[in-house]
Amino acid sequence: MDLRDKLLLRPDTRITLADRDPGETMGLDKEAAAEKTEKNIARLDELQYLMYGEHRRALLVVLQGMDGAGKDGTIRHVMRGLNPQGCRVTSFKAPSAEEAEHDFLWRVHRVVPSSGEVAIFNRSHYEDVLVTRVHKTITDKVAKRRFREINQFEEMLHDNGVTILKFFLHISHKEQTARLRARCDDKEKHYKISESDFHERVYWKKYQQAYEDAIDHTSQKHAPWFVIPSDHKWYRNLAISRIIVDALEEMKLEYPQPAFDVSKVCGKL
């Protein structure tokens, strides 16, 4: 079984996060993983350029996880090989007044990737079936309806050439504590601290349940969820970079053929 198969949650499969080891490394060590990650990032750069040139398909990467799980770190380390010209990152926070006046997917649809583009969601439309459930601002009935709407929305994107990869960054409560403490101890990281990070820790078990339910209902063949053990940042980076590279390679991307005889044009130089 390869790395991707092990971390993939197949459709109609239920997940219990407590049964998934957030410290899993599949027998790899940090040094070997770092070397593999660098190769993946170099390959990702090549594939992104190819997709941008082909300009027919797009890639959407969704990053979800508890505070401190490594969403920002994943973007900084795994996506650093991407050309900004064909890449866009969107961070989803609490809806603005305008956004709250529309359906919950309105603000999401506006920022999905266009042809040839990679879009990265730092949090996403899934916040509207996570935070809202933990704090009981929506009912279970509304949540179930939103699961259906998310599946339909993602299927529509897939049918229009968007490959969707959804990553849940799975960390332990102990590791989250260590990371939040490190932020407190490092003045240069104080800007990353918010009161909500500490307040939401009280709801850890409820968030785990909400994630399990959301992942169970929305891991589809056209938009799979991958549960990434993330206590070790180096393993997280390796796993996500490998899965993205595999997905792009499976597209069998090709540069478009020119609409004219290039040799005649270049021959005039």
C-alpha cells in the first residue's frame, strides 16, 4: 500500500480520528523524508507550469485542521515551488456582513481556481459545517443539507475540470499544546496568537466529532479527503507534496498545439 492509499478516506467509509495516529511516519525518517519532499516540490513546479500552459484544467487544494495543525506551514513549505502567477491562496475567516447575506457557498465559488490555476484554501467552506455545529448556530438538519450541497458543489467543479484534494491535518492535543506554547515563548510568533486559539481548545472533542461527521459525509471519489498525520511537520510536508504531485501526473497534462506554423514565424527572425 502506497502513501496515498493509506491516507485516503474512501467514500462510504467512516472514520474515527482517535484510531488514527497523528504521529505516524510509515517508518520514514526526517532526513530521507526531506530529500523526497524536495524532489516532490521540484516536480510540482514543473507540473504547475505544464497545467498553466495547457490552460484547460485546475487544481483546488483544501487545508483544514485544528489551530496549530500546520495549514500556514504547509503553504509556506510545500507550495513554495509554485509560480505566484498561476497560484492563489484564500484564507477563510468568519463571514463578512455581505457574505452572511448570501448562501454559505457564495463566497467560496468566487475564488475557485480558473483554468490553468492552483487555488489553495486555508480553511474553507467546511468551516460552515464545523464551527457552526460545535457552537450550535446551525441544527443537525441544516448540517446534513449543507453536506449534500457541498457534495453537489464539488461535483460541479470536478465536472468543469477542477481536481479537488482535501487535506485534514491531524494533530494530537499534546502537540497542539506544544505549538501554542512555542508561539507564546517566541516574540516573533506573537502575531500568530489569538484568544480564540485558546478558547476553542475547550471544544477539542466536539471539533473531532464534527470533523469526523463532515469527512464521513463528503469524502467522494471526485473530491477525496486525506487524513494527514501532522505531529511531525516533515512527514506532513512529504505526504501532501506526494499526493499533489500524483494527482497532477494523473492528469496527463500536455502543452497545447499552436494554431499556426511556428517554424514559419520563427524563421523570420
